[in-house]
Amino acid sequence: MSGTVSLLAQIIPLAFGAAVSPTALMGIILLLSISKKPKISGMSYYAGSILMVLIVLCVGFILGNGVSSESPHPNPLLAAIDLILGVILLIMGIIRIFRPQKSPKHRFNGEHPDSSSLLVFLKGLSFGFVMFFINFSTTLIVLEAGKLIATAAVPITGKVTVSVILILITLLVCEVPLLIYFLLPGRSEKLLSKINVWMQKNGHILMGLVILAIGLYLIWIGSIKFGLI
């Protein structure tokens, strides 16, 4: 149990870092505002996001299991992965801070008023998948989290629990707008519009700072494993 709690303490900060995704947030707000069937579109966007996160998480598991070792000494390959991901995130964070957030409007072609529910679902699914796929910072953070979960000395039930918590926190960027839309249907458009405007102006700075912090953390962890500090 203590191992699971310790793993959770490592994963939760990464999960909240991965959840800072202005592009994905603007994507679901756009979909809810212009879709003729917003409930279907919103839930399918969420499903597509889950699918993308699951795929990245599985890659992280494979990566972690592939280089893990029973040796009590830190695996140099795992340390190298931490350092490389940390440097990449550091660079991405700096770039993100000085690059204004672009609206995802051009990536969604809308839908025909007479589109079937299945077609609307598939469009939302693919849109959610793509929006998370192009958000490389979230992808790298989830990849690192998957590696940590795979290499942790924790029972499978603990790993599954931590993985579910990781996914739920990472996808808060979808869950919060959906909850607002379903619980406050009369006020959701105004609230989500304000969030969207704020994220377009400030989201890149917020995301850049979070990515910088996680990048520095990974560099620090990797350096410790290498014995550099």
C-alpha cells in the first residue's frame, strides 16, 4: 500500500501538468458551441481523448518494462530517458511561453445539420484524438508517467488504480467543460466562452511554465540517477 501511495505522489503532479492543455480545452469548447448535437460531440471528444491517452500510456508501459531491471542500482537507460524528456520539455516550455496560443478552429470542419448521430460521434472522436495527439507536451508527460508506473515495485492493482487516477486528472481539461455544460446548460455558453477567451490570451504562458517546471524536475531526477548531483 505504501508503494502505491508513493507512486501516486509521483504521478499526481505529472497528471496535473498533463492536464494543462489550452489546445484541447479550446477544442472541446469549440465543439460544444458549434455542434448541432453538442452532447454527443462532447462525449465523443472525451472518448477520443481517452483513447489517445491510453495509447500513450501503453507506450510508456512498454518503454518502462523494456528497459527495467531487477538490479537495485538505477538503470542508466531510464535515467537517460528522464534527461532527454526533461530537456525536450524544457525547450518546449520556453517556446510555448513566447508563442501565443492558436485557436483550433481551422482543424474542425464542422458538421452538416442532417448528420447522423454515428457520424457526429465519429467526428468528435477523431477530433478529440487529434487534439491530444498534436499536444506533444501532454504526450511526453503521460509517456513519462507510464514509464514510472511500469517500473514501480507496486502490485498490478495499485498500478491500475494509479493509471485510472492519472487518466482522470489528465482529462480534467475535457471533464470540467462537460460538467459545466451538463450541470449548467443555461449558463454554460457564457462561462465556457469566458474560459476560452482567457485561455487564448494566457494559456500559452500557463502551459509553458508548467512544462518548464516538469522539464526541470525530470532533468533533476535523471541527474540524480546518473549520479551527476
